[in-house]
Amino acid sequence: MSRELVLLFAYKDFKNAKNLAACLGLIPQINESRIFKGRTSLSKNGPSRIMAKLDLAAVTRFSHNLDINSQKERLLKARKTKMQALGAAMRKLAKICFGAIKSQTPYTSQNII
């Protein structure tokens, strides 16, 4: 995944992590019909290979990264679905990658054990 993300960074000049998340298709999009009102899902407009790898990374990070795990617990307590928590974890991973690549420093967790 890192090679594809680095190539994406070389191809496009992102101003902030929000622009990266939008390019990857990791922003919520409202899906409404007569039956379902106010439901959201990921826009999925980005490169599917990167999204698939972020999806797998987010699932494994739930148990290994304290920041993402605490975010998941907070969202589930707020009555969000597991898929919404997974989408938020994917966005958080994209933001972590953006920060690490732009600042050229390794990621350090905000949670202290």
C-alpha cells in the first residue's frame, strides 16, 4: 500500500488530509430513498486497490492501534454502525499516512498506556 500511496502523493499535491480522504473516496455520502432516510455510506470514488488495502489495514488496526480502537469504541457508544466505525478508521489511517509522508516523521500514538 505504501508504494501506491507515495505514487498518489507524487501525482497529486494534497493541501491537507481532508483532500486526500476525498480523493480516496473515504468521505461519507448520504443515501436516501423513500424507505431509508439519512443513511450514509462511503462515496467509493477513489482507487479501489488503495481502498481495499485501507479496509484490511483498518480491520487489523482495531486490535493493535489504541487511537483507532478508542475511536471505534466511542463511535459504537454513539450508536454508529460497525461499518461507519470502519469507514472512520480508514479515514484516520489515511490521515496518519498523510501526516507521516508530509512531515517525513514516523507516527506516534496519542494514547499513553
